[in-house]
Amino acid sequence: MDPVHLLAAVLGVGFAAGLRLYATVLGLGLAIRFDWLRLPAGMEGLEVLAHPAVLIAAGVAYLVEFVSDKIPWVDSIWDAVHTVIRPVGAAVLAATAFAGMDPLPKTLLILACGGVALSAHASKAATRLAVNQSPEPFSNIALSLTGDVAVPFLLWMAVAHPIVTLILLAGFLAVFVWLARKIWAVVRKGIGRVARRVRGEEGNAGTA
């Protein structure tokens, strides 16, 4: 596998996993199982994703995420829980894909995949926290559906158009670095609001 396709695959999978980890696992698993995707040399480890047990687990988790991601504030709680899970999951995917690779390049690819996943997750979480300030649910649902469509599109782009994928993701990472402080401020403020809502509901339940 040439370096351009390799890097595009890593960053594409990392970004997709940062948005929807379970959809990424499910999508890759189905694509491998039904021969929609031919794994390039060196990434045969991902064949495990086509195992029925993995597909069932990923499918159930994706259905839960699909519903949770459409409900204002529930989506932010879900994102908060997955702040560690998504980047780690992306890193595990990279480690599985490149299990037979030399340690140094494999470590770099794992870090790149996890780092892109964390960047994508932070951007998504901050955007959804900002949108949740609005009382109407339609913008939240529209953004969630956009994320659902983005995952298979990203995976396809990484395989079919690696150069374009690298350009787009490089642009995203540049914008993310530029806006990192603002994104963190939005996330911190939103987490505080989610915590207050949870404490308020617990307090109301205790009073009742």
C-alpha cells in the first residue's frame, strides 16, 4: 500500500470514528463481509470486523447511538461519555489494521488515528453543545443525520480519493488547531450546563 493511500485510510478511519465509532466499525465490517471493500496489503487485521459477533455488537451500539444522538442534551451526555472511548477505539482500529507492521511506523499511525479521532470528537461535541442552547430540536436532528451520512462517505473517500481526503482533513486539522481554545471553552461551558441539568433532575426526583 503506497504511503498516500495508507495515510488517507488512517486519517479517514480516525475522523469517522471520532464522529461515530460504532457506525465506523459496522460500516467497515459490512463492507468487508460482503466484499464491497478489498482490504489492501498490510491491513488484513481488519477482517475481524466482519465476524458476526462484532457486527451484532456494533449494530446494537450504533442503534443506541443513533437514537441518543437525536435527543438534545442526551447527545451531549453521550458525547461526554465517549470522549475517551472514540479516540481509544480509533487507535485500536489502527493497531488491529497494522498488527504486522514494524513497531515505529505502526505507533505513529496509531497516534495519528487516535489524534484525528479526538479532534473530530471535540469539534462534534462543541458544535452539538452550541446547538443545544436553542430550544428547537430540528437543527440538532439535522446535524445528527449529517453525521450519520458523513461516516460512510468519509470511508469511501479515503479509499476512492485519498488525495482529496488528505487535503480536506488537513484543512480541518488546521481549522481545529486555530479554534482549539474556543472549542474547549464551548465544551467546558456545555459540560457545566449538562452537569447542572443532571443535578437538577436528581434533585427534583429526590424532592418528589
